[in-house]
Amino acid sequence: MVYHATLLNQDELNLSAIKQYRQRLVDHSVIQGEYDGYTHYHQGILWTKEDPARYKQNEIDRLLHEAETRLGRLIANKINECSLDADEVLDVGCGKCGISTIYSALNNKTNIVGIDISRYSIEYALKLPAVIKQQNRFKLFTGDYTTTVFYPNFFDIIYSVESLHYCADLQSSLAGWYSAIKDSGALVLCSMVVSGECESSIGLINRIKSKLNIAIHADEDLMSCIRNNCFKQIDVIDLTEYVSNYWILRQGWGFKSETDSDLLEAYRSGCLKYLMYVAKKTN
């Protein structure tokens, strides 16, 4: 998948990458609809038996579904813990609203705003049964969250699940989110990051970044940006074990990508971690 960390400057290369990113979303949807029915937590391809003719999952599909659903629920539960009394939340880089639909089932009163650069993903999300049934709670729109200016002191929670790879300027984006979060609100970030144990595996990380055309931020850089933007009470939850188990399962999947084995190696070696950052806004 092509992420838009490198798509901020509207030059010819970046426009080509956006086109490729959108086409891969279309291709990904075709594969999902034709061959399985599992949940991909950041793309939001929801597991369903409503169309038996297209529901052809095998044992690996079932296990992948369970692994991704387990992680998705864990993330959504943590967001919910931070937002029990929330009125408005923002999902930046919402994709097809996989996390937000799970979260909406846990919290039935909060309004959910979602933004994603892919028009296709937003159109897909708007057709999800969970979104249709709660259309008064979901406000989804196409846009680049790195350049969108949000209302100040408007959201109780802002969360980002696997969308920081799109973000070339963490400092600027986090400053904008800090402004948009209400006093005593919270920021929840879930991301693959480079750990401090990566010196011997830098070639592996660079290969992953090159193949996927993504930015993988260092843990220390992300933590520094969070602190520099005055967020306090930062809790870090290591979800690497959950994600590693998923990539182990992917090795036997018929539609795995050429980077699957590299990602598994990076997680196993400790140079990649999947972390959840929960930070409170304080004056």
C-alpha cells in the first residue's frame, strides 16, 4: 500500500503515488470481497456472512479475522476508556472506519468525525451497515489531515490508527491536534515505529520503507513530538505481540505481499514495534 507521507508536495511523482494508492485500495477491495471476510482493522473491511456467495473463507482467513478483530477491539476499548463522557471524537486517517465502527458499538452517544485522503475509502465506509444505521453520529469526509485546520478546543479525543505513516511533519500535525482537543482531552496514536534496537537492522527497515513507500517514524521521535506539544501523562502500550502473531499467520495466506516476510523479521528482531500512545492534554 502506498501511504501519503511522501504525498504532501503536489508534484508529478506524488500525484502518481496518489493514483497508485487509490488503485491499490480498489484492488484490495476486490480481493477481500472475492476471497474472504475478515476484518482488516485500519482498512475497515468488515467480516460479514450477509452475502454467502462471496463468503469463502478458509482456516487462515478465520484466524486472521480473529487476530485482527482482537487487536481492533483492544484499540477501540482503550479509546472508549478515554472517552466515556465524550461528545465529539476525530479519527484521523480513518480509512474505511474499521476502528470507528467497533468504537461506535462501545459508545453509543459520541459523534464520530472521520477524515481520509482516499475518496474510495470514505465512499466504502458510508455504505457500511454500522455507519448507515448511525448516520446521525458519523460525519466522514475526504481530505488531507496534514493540511486540514480543525476547530480549536472541539474534540474530546483525537485518535489515529496506522495513519502516521502518511505524515511527513509530525510536529506540525500534533500541534494542530493539540489545538483541536478540548482541555483535559486525550490523543491516542497507534503506529508501527522503529525502536532504539534497530542499528543492526537499518537495511531491513529501509527495504520495507522503499517497498511500501511509507514513512516509519522512530519511537523516540514520536515521543519527542508528543512532549514538545505539551501533552502530558503519556502512557505507552506495547501491542507488538498481537501484531507479530498476525504477520506469522500472513505467511500462509494466499494473498500476502512481498513485504510480509520482511515485516515479520523486523518485528521478531525487535527493530520494529507496534505501540499505542495515550497522551492527555493539560494546560
